[in-house]
Amino acid sequence: MNTPPARLFMYHAWASLLLWLLIVILPAQTYAQVYQLAELNTEQIRALDHERTVVLLPGGILEEHGPYLPSFADGYYNEYLTDELAKAIADRPGWAAVVFPTIPLGSGGANEIGHKYAFPGTYAVRPATLRAVFMDLASEFGEQGFRWIFVIHAHGSPDHNRALDEAGDYFRDIYGGHMVHLWGLLVEAKSDSLVQAAIGNEGVAANGFTVHAGVGEHSTVWYLRPDLVPPDIMEARPVTAHDVLELVPLAQAEDWPGYFGSPRHASAELGEQLLQESISARVKLVLSILDGLDEREIPRYADFMYQISEINGIMERSRAHDTKRELQQKEWLERQHQARK
């Protein structure tokens, strides 16, 4: 019985597609490996090639962002960046990425700019606590033989960033590997030009000098989690500073809403542009480090921020508050120890 030409053509088409899948797709899957550490068992972790496995430690401070953004705003960005980094690393033949569960701890909420150390939405830890957590993790991974760790923990506080830098330096000095606090490295960005093109001179003037929850951050979260941005963002009043000197009195005001800038000029479209620009720069940097770039040659964000005297003033007041809190905790523990004797 003869096979009709049309059916014969279909057989050849399906055979060609199957062959293409075998040649192109399956080999790619053999090295496109992204693992969630929480899902791996002992033997699976032991079997990883520690020289070509990159551990990703995403973080996200729970920090107030005013009435139009969730407190985990930083974390949603960090998790998205982590996912993109994991895919880029796993696309390198022979490499794998292991993603640690997100650590929702960070230091120095923006509310501290106005000397407000209790503010709904901020649940911060002391920089020493943050450093200890990541140094402990550095020890765990270092003693198990891992060589590559990237911390993905974008947040603006200089003391927060210094603590994570120090955890990474500790890992390198003690275990001889690389533990890089990615956000702690200064990377050239084109965000200003993107914002200017999107919102124009009027929007830029209203947004002003912002270090927290301005147009850019509102736009990014609007793109990532539109379900968490309320419609009345379009009615948000601007809180405009012209330089760093004006941040403190604005944040000290009784009616400070928790942000600097003009959220009503934000948009999901701008957020997508800013996010892709940021992700592209960070992915490029990570791959360059894996290829041999010495991250110690890149200027650090914390060092840059400490050159600004007004920022140092804010940090000194925050440290004094942290010292008071630490003393209170120590005194309580001492009383408990004495009571047990």
C-alpha cells in the first residue's frame, strides 16, 4: 500500500523536528542546571562540582516604603535578579547555580534618616547581626568546599552594605574562594536617562533627589508586582528634596509618608526598562568575575557613601541607637543568667 505524499511529508517533518530536539535542546539541558538548595538532599549536595557551582544568597530587608509599595519591595527585586543570574550561570557549559532561600533580614531602614527607629513596615536587624548571619553561612559553605558565592541583597544603607562586604572578605581570606556582595560594587547605570525620557523635566523636578522609594523603585515594583501597587498611587503627593541636606528634615516631619520623590510619575513600563538595564549590568558583572575579573578592583558602594558627611551623620545616630538596643538585650540576658543560678 502506497503512503500518500501529504502523509509522507508530515512523517519527514516530525522526524526532522525530533532530530532537532535531540541535537539542540537535550544537550543544553545537560548543563542548564538551577537548583533550589531547600529541595536538595545530602547526597545531591555532595555530588555538586564545587569548583563550578555558584551559590546565590538572595536577601531582602523588610523596610517601609510608604503607602504605595510593600515592605518587601527590595526583596522582590533581589529575587528577580537572582533568578536571572541563576539562568545565566547555568547556561555556561558545566556550571550550575544553587539558590539559597531568601533571607528577609537587613539593616538600616530609610525611616532612620528622620531618626524614627520604629516605623510600620521596617523590621531591621543591627549590622553586626546581619554580618554574623552571612559570616556563619560563609563558614558553612567554605567548610563544605564551595568556591563561588554571590550575595544578592540590594539596599541603600552604607552600614548594611559594609556588613555584607565584610562577610565576603572573610570568606575569601579564610576559605580562599569568592563571596561577592553584588550590590556592594559600584556599577555604571543608565537609569537617569531612562527616567528622564519617561517622565520628562516636570517629573524629574518633582522626583528630586531621592535615596528611597522614588519614581524608579515604585516603577520597578509596579512591573514586578502590580497586584501590590494600589490605584491611588496616581494621587500621591511629591516629597521633593533637592540635595542630601534636605532629606533629614523631610523625613522628620510628622506627616512624612515614608518615601522621597514622586510616586505618581511611576509606571510599570518604566519599571521594565529600569529592571532590564539593571539586570543586564549585574549579569555581565557576575559572568566577568567567573571569568577572572578581580572584584576587589571595583569601587565599593559603601566606601563612596561614607565620603558624604551628611550620610555619616545619619549612620552615627543609627549606630548609637543600635548600641542602646544591644545593651538592653545584654542586660536582660544577664538578669536571666543570674536568675538561673
